[in-house]
Amino acid sequence: MQLFIEQLLNGIAMGSIYALITLGLALVYGILRILHVAHAGVYTVGAYAGLFCFQLTGSLILATLISMAFCALLGVAIERFVYYPLLKYPPFVPLIGSIAIMLAIEELCRLIAGPHILTFPAKLPFPAIHLSGITVSPTLIAVYCITGAVLGFLWYVTSFTELGLAMRATSQDISIADAMGINSHFVVSITFVIGSAVAAIAGILVGIYYNQVYPTMGAVPAYKTLALIVVGGLGSVPGAVIAAMLLGVAETLLIGYANIPLPRDALAFIAMIGVLMWRSEGLLGSR
């Protein structure tokens, strides 16, 4: 039972990280209907920027803020110079451009930082919790708290602010939103800022959680997050978060606890195939 609870806690932490990575992808798709694969590249840059800033300053909070700001600028640059000129073409054209950006970011990270794995030996300022012989490490506590804070902040912004109302209006119909006086281009840019900043947080958390940062760390999340937004429902941010949490728990319990002979990364795609066959709109999507 103790092993089951420990694996469950690890699964919740992994699902929380998946949720942070998937958030930006779901937000961008909800507004532009673009599969933002390059988001995984932004996540990788966030990990490297956080690591280098931490090595220079020794402050994890300052390193996180700098990484968030840098990734926000990178996200806006991708939107302005890659996606915006390609919106007049069929959806597969921005997708191809997004994949190219992700691969280019991977190679730039390899050229700048080297192909080897770098360690991220940062200590998170959270206490460990001991309950009935089960120890919850500071890293797990940090993942839970930071993910909860980010999700709560996004829920508040999208539900109770004028910016959130503008984002919902733009996601429904950009042309009508423009006609009603909403600056849709500004809303799109803010969406990329928020999604990219959250990706930076996810990259730093993953770097600390596994104590490693490397150029291709975004390769698997790039395609796994695509499966997650399909499972959650295309354009549904709550659905993407729920799917990410379920996947994290399922991977840990089925692979780590039950020892099912399947590759860990296969579960997301098995779930996507099942959803496409029996509920094509996803968990919380609309027909």
C-alpha cells in the first residue's frame, strides 16, 4: 500500500508537469486553431535559460523570472514572424513551420550548450512532509504548489477579467471579435506570452525533478502534448489539464507499479486512438 501511494504521488506530480506543458498548446489552439509544436522548443529553452541564470545568480526565483520573460519574448517572436504570415494558408502549413522551429531550437541548444546532459542541482524552498511512513519530497511539494498556483491564476484570468473575456471571444470568432472592438492581435500575443511563460516554469521544474537538461528534452513532450489536447478535447483547456493529470497517474501506476509491459510514452497515443474511435470530441470537447 505504501508503494502504491508513493507511485500515486509521483503520478500526480508527473501529471502536473504534463498539464503545465500542455496549457500553452491548448491556449494557442483554442484561439488560432494552430498545433503549436514549437511550444516544446520554448519549454526546452526555458529549462536552459533557468539553468544558466541560476548558475550565474545563484537565485532560483530570479532565474525563473528571467527564464519566463525570455520565453515570453520567444513565444511572441514565433507568433509574429512565423505563424502570423502563415495564417492565410491551410492549417498544415503553420504546423510544418512549427515543427521546423522546434527542430531549429533543438539544434541551437545543442550548438550553444553542447549535446551532453547538464545537471540542475537547485534546491526548492519547500519542506518535506512525512505521513505514516511516506515522505513527500520538497520537489513533489513544489510541483503540486506551483501547478496549483498557475492553474488557479489562469482560471481567474480567463473567467473573471476583461482579458479573459476577450480571449474567449477571440477563440470563438476572431473576425467578430475584431468587429466588436477587440484587439485580437494583442489577445493572441498575450496568449503566447502566458503559454510560453508557463512552459518556462515547466522546463525548470522538469530540469530540477530529473536533475538534467538536454537539447532533445522537448522531443517526446512535443508529440505527447498533441495527444493530450486531442484526448482532452481540441480547444478545451480544462480537458487538456484533466487528460494530462490522468496520463501522469496512468503512466506511473500502470508502468511503474503494475509493471505492464508497454513503453511509457505509448499510453498517451493509445488513449488518443481510443478517443478518436469512441469519443472523437474528447473528454470535454464539443462536437
